[in-house]
Amino acid sequence: EVQLVQSGGGLVLPGGSLRLSCAASGFTVSSDWMHWVRQAPGKGLLWISRINTDGSTYYSDSVKGRFTISRDNAKNTLYLQMNSLRDEDTAVYYCARDFHFSIDSWGQGALVTVSS
Amino acid sequence: DVVMTQSPLSLPVTLGQPASISCRSSQSLRYSDGNTYLNWFHQRPGQSPRRLIYKVSNRDSGVPDRFSGSGSGTDFTLKISRVEAEDVGMFYCMQGTHWPYTFGQGTQLEI
């Protein structure tokens, strides 16, 4: 069974940093495209980052240059390093697995609150 | 980016009655391989999204057959034949044909 278990959310000051983790089981993170999707309070879903099987990475304009997606194959874990956080980054962040141009599995979500 | 437009944004329904949600894309979602990568997700309050439908009309394992998807090109529909209490929440369409993936604004189903 595919499972994605997230950790690492919390409260952070504007300008601060936070790292989210997403531990996978039931499949290998390096064998599939993996995504981060976020959802601001009361809002819809927004894709923010992807890592391909070859390690190439992609970002939305809203996070490019501040966020870094990565994975640890030995730990079968996906990460999102978030730097220079802004108020508007406040959201629930979901890791997700891509399967054939779709998202078929989601983590439970991690709330990130950026506030002074 | 491809814009996905859902309607209605709010859908009051009666238990046991049918419901329908429309999703329109700003570009055709037919891919060069002949497939159309249009998905539907359901998100209950406080939960992660769950995929219901992929490639327009294919139901995921465990999804009740009261859910059905249809459409082609730029116009797509999710239908619920008989709404049940567990269907409350948000429904989102998402396209995977063009990069980046984009979602509709969501439709709030209320009973």
C-alpha cells in the first residue's frame, strides 16, 4: 500500500526557514515524479514543486529561488526546504506522488504558519 | 498556464438527488499520446484530497459507481447519481496534460 507520512510543519517568523519531510512506503520515491502542492487557508490547491526520476526539479514562480525540493533515496523520503518565508506562504503543504500525469497519492498535509 | 474553470462554485444538494459539476480548460487537454489527462479529486473538511477519477472517466479503486466522469477537449463533467452524506466537501478538477499541472477553483458540495 502506498503511504506518504509528512512531518516538519510549524510556526515560523517572516524571513525564516523550515524543512518539510515526506516519508514514503509501498513504493520508491526515486522511481516516480514527486510533487509538493499547497493550500492556503480557505483556498484551493496550488502546485509548487516537482522532482523527476532523473533528479531534475521544477518550481512555480511564487517559490522559485526560495524553496528547494530534494529526496534521500536511502531514506525513501522527499523534502521541501523553504527559505525566506513570507506571510503568503502560510498554507497546508502536501507531498504527492505522480502516476501517469496524475496525482494518485497524497500525504496527510503539514501546516506552515508564517507570522510574527 | 492552463486555466481550469469550475462551475458552480457552490452546490447545494438534497440527499439521494443527482449532482453535476462542470470543469472547462483554457486549452484542449488531449495529449499527443491520444489520452486526456483530466482528473477529479474530493477533499473532505480537514482531510487530504483523494482522487476519484483519472483520464476523464476512469474511477479509482474503491470509488463508488455513483461517481462518473465524462467529457473531451476542453469540457468535462463530474456526475454524482445519488448524493450521500459522505460526499460533502470540495471537488477539484486537475489537468495533467500541460505543464504545470493546474487545478480548478473547487466546488463546495453542501447538503
